Amino acid sequence: MMHATHNSESDYLQWLQTQVNHLRAGRLDCLDREQLVEELEGMSRSERRQLRNRLVVLMMHLLKLRHQPDKQSRSWTVTIITQRTDIKLLLRESPSLKPSLPEALAASYPRARQEAADETGLPLSTFPDQPPFTWEQVLDEDYWPEPARCRDPAD
């Protein structure tokens, strides 16, 4: 016997609670299966997106610190610490994200590089094409980048 379910678009929280109630009662035939699958897939994408966005902010600040150490502010340091802490919490809550860190770092770096150039006013070419740090360094609370050496135009 099918029970009426609440529409996920009209009252999302009520729809979720209804799905939970059906699951707990073992009424699998009453579940809104298609919508549940979409929601679960969306949650997975959301976790990965959150990881990439946090990596962008973190790497942007590491790049700024590396290329403009004389302009370092307390807010840069706080942002770096906050992003590291939040990424570690995200990885603790979703450990299956950890194997994707190298890929997430590589995918996030171009945006971090562009945002660092935008924020500093430095040419994009100031920042290396590839990340100058590993994901282990990015998350290491003891890692703080050394100032970049000026590049010789002859190089």
C-alpha cells in the first residue's frame, strides 16, 4: 500500500522526514526512489565542490603569501588556518574524499592562481602554471611557503 509522500519541492525538510520515516519503518515501496537517488548524488557532488572551493581559497592565500610576503596580513594567516581546519574536518567526516585530494588540488589550482593574480594585481605569469606545493603541504599546519625568488627574465 503506497502512502502519500510530501513533494520535495514544496517542503524539502518534510519530504526528507517522510523518507526517513519510510526507511525506518521498512516501507521501501513508499520511498521516492528517483528523488532520493538524485539527492544522494547531489550530496556527493556538494562535498567534492566544497573541498575544491576551500582548496581554492587556501591556495590563493598561500600564493599571495609566497609572492607578496611583505603585504602579509593577519587575515591571510587566519584564512589559511581556517581553511586547513575546515578541510581536515570535511575529510574526517567524509574520508572517502582523501584519495581525491591530488586531483582536487590540480583542478582547483588554476582558479586559485587566477584569483591570486586578481587580488594582488600581479600578472598571472607571476604565479607558476602548476601548484608549487603538494596537497600534504597545503594541509600541513606547519607549512608556510617561502617567499618566491624573483625570476630572471633570461630564464
